[in-house]
Amino acid sequence: MVKHIVMWNLTDKDKVAENGAIMKQKLEALVGVVPGLLRAEVGVGFNGYDVALYTELEDRGAGRIRGPSGPLQGQGLRAQRHLRTRVL
């Protein structure tokens, strides 16, 4: 099992709560859809970051959802990723 953590600060500070809620709904809905994604939890306003994602994956190859077909594409969300780590 791999545990994966990503933290972001959103660019549009006037819409952090609204956009954070969109990210939370979209990302948590991927459990059962993305092969190998066992668990996903999103926190909004977490420890100095606007959004934090915690996932548990079956293995290192699981959970590949980047690119133009990613769940947040076309949502008008802009963020800067600050921390990303995987724990095996």
C-alpha cells in the first residue's frame, strides 16, 4: 500500500471555500472509479494550506489520473501545489 499526500494553495483567494468544496467533491468521488485508489480524503483549510488530499493506493502504479482527462480539468480552478509526498 502507498499513502500519497498533496497540498495546494488556491490562486483565487476570494473563492477558496467554494473551489475547495469543488475539489473535495470531485477528488473523493474517484474512489471506486480510479483503479487502485482505495481511499481519498480532502480537507479544506488544512494547516496553512487551502486544500489537502490524502489517498491510499494499492501500489505505486495505481491512481494515475493526471493530464487533460483529470477530474479537475475544465473546472476553472487554479492552484499551486506546495507539497507532494508518497509513503510506501
